[in-house]
Amino acid sequence: MTTYAPAPTAWPAEPAARRAHALAAVEAIREELALGAAESEEQRRLSDRSAAALKSSGLLGIMTPDDLGGNVVGAVTAFEIIERIGHIDPATAWTATILLEGAGELATVVPPATARRLFGRGLALKAASLKPGTAERAEGGYRVTGRWDFVSGLHHADYVGATFLVDDTEGRPVRRAAILPKADIQVLDDWRVLGMRGTGSSSFAVEGAYVPDELIYDPMGYGRRQDTPLARLGMVPYVLQMHPGMVLGAARRALDEIVEAAPRIRRGSRINLSRPPALSELTWFQRELGELDARVRAARSLCLETLTEVDEVVGRGERAELPLLDRMQTTASLAAKTAVDVATRVFRHAGAAAILEGSVFGKLVRDLNTISAHGVMSEAGFESHAEFVLGLQTAENRRMV
């Protein structure tokens, strides 16, 4: 197996010290990300302010090997990082996650010499879409054509992954992806949505672009390099490390906001002559708040338990097996469902101010419901888990949600 020499990095090498450094890096840019979130919402893409803060912090390198200029952290630490960014703004957390996952994927799926070239001038960020386009075989590569949608982080990516279908040696369709510089694509201004507006998940189009074989890879595979998180987990579990963090961070934000607002909210104050009690004084609200807080804590505990096992598996140089993969998917679905329920119930208690444009309560409801519509975060994960519990699922027939 190829070994890689570590490169100089500003982050400590010891895992606990690196974790502390990473979490401090989030706090150092918290104010910039909070200011940038409103700009992102208006611009329908990650704001330049937020992108600059994330890039300068080093946080977009947490899935990229150190020898390529990254700062790899374990699954638990990655979850905590994205959880804290999700508390600031779910759209920023989503975009950051896609870009840093893409950088780690790029480092893993291309030949080592190609990776060194792509990362030669700094961290190489990648966005991608799994919707298949078309490709024709050409000498030493493929010519790729198509339109790909829902490409989160596209506006700040250096490269894109364009998926297409080809026949294998036995005539069966298989999925492959081509890596293209963003300069070779046409970015389409079509991201107009209810929630997660700040992700800039626009479409892009390509017409007959030539891509050499060294930049063709299996987007659902393990890659060419064997010592990265993606190589140990495969694509969907690799994504599932961090996505639960962003929704639980956002759910905690909803609870923090209602706790701060509850003493000022007095239901019926516009129509009752007597002064009604504050929301914080009502026992039914206290009971509701206690339940919601416990549900977020429970979902978070399950995430940390599962991701601790992920760290142990990756640390042993092994690949995740079916039971762990099932728990990762189930945990993600539970985190998303919990977060949507929390944000929705908090919204109902927040009073008339929650419906105003610019309300954090309304934005959290829109963003979290949008996230839960994504395949890896949807309630379809519970169906997959039931198949596993019933003994109907194997490593061979396991379906991607």
C-alpha cells in the first residue's frame, strides 16, 4: 500500500488537540458566518463573506489528507464542527459540508500524482450531482454532455463531478463520474426554492467536454487511495458522518431562541384586557420544552455513539460493515425527523413574530423541512432500518435511500 508523508499544517497532530483547534476555529468565525448567512439567503448562494471565513479557517480541509494540505479529523469531531456551524445557519453548514466532503473525495478518487497536481495550489473544493448525464468514449477518456441539478456549493467549487452511465464489460449500466474544472462548465441561475436558499444548489451544463481517464471515477465507490475516511466508508456513509450534525445544531438553535424569547411572549395580549402570563410561566409550555430538549439530546447521543464506532473502525484500517452502515443511516433519519419536529413546534409557540420575513423561527422551519427531503436525510431511512431488523437486508441487496 502506498504511504504518504505528512505535510506541514497549522493544526496540531494529536487528535484531542486537533479537535480543540477545530472547534475554536468555528467560534473564531462565528460572527462572520452569522453576518454572511443573511447575505447568502438574499443572494441564493453561499456569500463571499462566509466562503472566505470558511476557507481561511482551515475547516474545509477536515476530510482532506494532511499531505495534500488538509487537516483530517475523526467522525465525532467532524460532526461537532458541522453541528456548531448548523447552529449558526443550516445553509452554511450544508454548503461547507458538501465542499469539504468534495475535497476529501477528490483527494481519494484520483491517482496520487493527479491529486498532488490538483491540490498543488491549495485545497481543491468540489461540488457534484448524481443525476446522470451522457458520455461517449474517446481516446484516453470520455466526452461528457448534459445538465446536472442540485449542485450545492457550486459557486465556490474549483471542480465539479458530472455523473454519467456507461456499460461495463458485461453490458450492464454502471455509474461513473467525470471531474471537470469549473471553468469548463456553464453555471445556470436556477436555484429558487423555499428553504436552504443560501446553498446555491444551482444546475450546470456541459457540452462535449473531454475528460481524461485519470479524472473518471466511481462516485459510489471507495476510490484509489485507501487511507482516507471515504476509502473506509464509501460515499453514502461518508456523507452521513456530518449531515446529522447540521440538523441537530439547527434544532438546538430553535430551542435556544425560544428559551430567550419565551419571557417576552404573552399570548392573547392584543385582545385580553388583563395581562396574560409569559409563555415561560405556562406549565404546558415548560413540559413541551422539556420534551423537545430531551429529544434533541437523545438523538445527539445516538449520533455520538454511532460515530465513535465509526472512528474505531476507521482507526483500525477496516471498512464499515452492514450493521454500522445501517445505524449511520437510521441515525441520520432520526436526527432530521427530530429537528423538523422541534423547529415546527417551536415555531407554533413563537407567536406572531415567527411569521415575519427575516424571522429565525420561520427560516429554521423552511431549511429543516428542505433538508429532510434529501435522500440521505429522509424518513426512507427508517424503511431501510426495518428491512435490516427483519433480516431482509444484506450487504448485497442493501439499497441507497
